Amino acid sequence: MTLVISLGGSIVAPPNGPDGHFLLKFKALLRSWLAQGDRKAILVVGGGSAARLWQSAYREYLRLARLAGTEHAAVFDESLDRIGIAATRLNAQLVKEVFYEDCLDPVVTDPTSNFAMSGGILVAAGWKPGFSTDYDAVLLAERFNAKKLINLSNIAQIYTADPKVDPSALPLSSIAYDSLSQIVGTEWNPGANVPFDPIAVKKAKALGLGVIFASGKDLENFSNILNEQPFVGTIIS
């Protein structure tokens, strides 16, 4: 059995810096689950707050440069993506080193390349401009015939709308792919803070992939998901 986990960068490295305490507990929990049978896990690590902070700096540079008359170009989506990808790779390398006993392969940076999975864990990062780590996770689920993808985020559930903007937004225990597309849109936006990348939504729907969206910090809840016990989260199908 192979499980794909899209691990939000904000979980690995929140705004105040990488969280070693979380990584210690996360490692113990996941290794315990792996030891219970013929199980493997693929961890696809996001850029999180580091990606957004560096992307914000690039946007600010362009704004100031245009005011100074030294730069007339608009924000380049590919530039923003490259900055975000660099953040995912730094976070992913940290996770790989944490799982050194089980992750025997280099961090995967191209889910379509020719690579093997030698240990019980494989760690992947961002691929190329135009593709999020959510999309990479879906591609890896397809490649390794995984039936389930767990998306661990800094929020516990998907809401009917952004609760920071709409106080009446309600949490959802389940949602259909088509309904999710109405919430997140249909186009990828570098640095967008959405529960699941719109392009990944399309691909996961085409594959019939089951996705569970849940809080990454609540490790007891994550344990319940791993062990198929009642949990708080959103099932996407």
C-alpha cells in the first residue's frame, strides 16, 4: 500500500521558522504506521510561508522598480513559481533528512522522470513553473497507483468560502470535485492560498482519486486518518 501525503509548507516551516518539534512527532507517528505492514509513504512538501514571503519581496521589488522607472515589466508568473519551487525544495530537503532511515533516494523534483523508490518513504518537492506541489502529489499518486491522497494544511477543513472574508462560511465534511472547483477557481495562481490547487482538482477528479483534507498540526487526528478512524476534515470525491 502506498499513501501520498501533500504536506503543507506552512506545517513544516511556519512563519516563525522550521518546526523541529512537529517534525519529531510527525516522524514517530508515520514510522509507526509504516511498521504495521507492507506500507510506503510519499511526502510532497510545499513552500508555505517562505514561498509567499519571498514572492512578496519580488512583487515589492517590481513595484518599486516601476516607480523608479527602471523596470516596466509586470509580475512574471514563472518568476513567482520559480521562487516558490525553491522554497519547496528547501523544506523537502529538511523533511528528507528527518526521515534519513527510510528515505534512501534524493528529493524528487520531477514526478515524470525515471526514478525508483528504494525505501519506505519518498520525499518530493516542486517541479516546474505552472505546477503546484498539490499537482505533483496527484501525479505521484497516479504513478504509484495510490488510491488515497492526504492533504495536510494549516486549516482543519475546507469551507464554503474563505472564513477570513466571509464570517458566514461553514466547514464541510465532504465536497464533490465540481463544487470544489467553484470555490478555488479553474486556474493556477502562483502563491495562491487555496485549499487545493485548481489544476490538481481537475487531475484528481479525472483519476477518481480520493482526497482527504485535514489539519497537519493535529497529529492525533492525522493518526485517526491513517488508521481509518473517525476524523475531522473534508473528504473530496
